[in-house]
Amino acid sequence: MFTGIIETLGTIREIRKDNENLHVTLSASITPELKIDQSVSHNGICLTVVAIKDDQYTVTAIKETIEKTNLGEWKVGDVVNLERAMKLGDRLDGHIVQGHVDQTGICKKIEDANGSIYFTFEYDKTQNNITIEKGSITVNGVSLTVVNSKENEFSVAIIPYTLEHTNFKNFKVGTKINLEFDVVGKYVARLHGLRN
């Protein structure tokens, strides 16, 4: 489990294909604190550390993960949001995040709101995920509050601190992002017959 509060950023140093899997090697300030078999959220994708060498570590993504996320589009040099799993007894500053991406979305609009920045995202409604006004959403692993919730799009307001300390600063119109919908929203959708 994660909280959606990003600890740091990691930079992709190598991507290696192995049959249907991808081995991704990153460098990050938290590398010395990592352990083999530890779960780390990468842009909201829960991946397991399989190797550590010096200031770099490697995670492996299987075919299903590659197909359901934006991981297949990652390139060497890309910057990803990182969060280690939460510890029992810690404050839950964001919301409960599983690290299981539900689907991807596309950045549709970026607006400067004189102190914050509004990002609008569009997603495929046929997968029966929904957002709830003022509910939680995870975008590339970042816990955010939904505003302007619509059938297949929503917006979030980003403060300057979040912009500076996440990869939101690299988003452009058309950027593909990972979405994990709030577990409460999933439950509501199920109650209303919107999801199997």
C-alpha cells in the first residue's frame, strides 16, 4: 500500500527487454535505502526491486503491467515519481493507493490559475471507471483531489510544490499518464452497476 505522496524522482538509466518482460534500471536518492524484494511505486505502478548496484536499482515489469500502463513508452532519461510502501503507524497524508494502475489517460489541457495549475485528463469510459467530485485520484502515483468530474474526464489543481517535486512539470498536452481510481469510487461504481 502507498499514500500517493511522492518521496523523490528517479531517472531511467537502462531499459532491457527479456522475452515479454522489461527490466528497468533507475538512479534515485533512495537507492541506498532499498532492499531486494521491496515494493516501490513508479508513476503509480507497484514494481519489485530485483537488483541493486551502487546508486542504481532494477525493477521488472511483466507483459500485463506493460499493456495496462504507460511503462511501455518509458525511455532512457525519463523521470518517474517514486514512493516506497507506507509503514504501519505512519500518517496517511494522501489516500489509500494500491499501486495497481486501472488504466491510462491523456493530458488534455494545462491552465495556469494564478498560483496553481489545472491539469485536465481524459480517459476511456468503456472501462467503467469513474471519478467523484472532490474524491481522490492517483495520477502517475500522485494522490490528488478531483475537480470538474465528468463522464470521461476530470481536472486536478496542482500547487507549485507538487509541480516542482513530481514529473507533472514534464507533462504536455497529449502526455499519457497512469490512473488508479479511488477504492471508494470503485465501490460506488460497483454499487451502481457501472463495473463488474
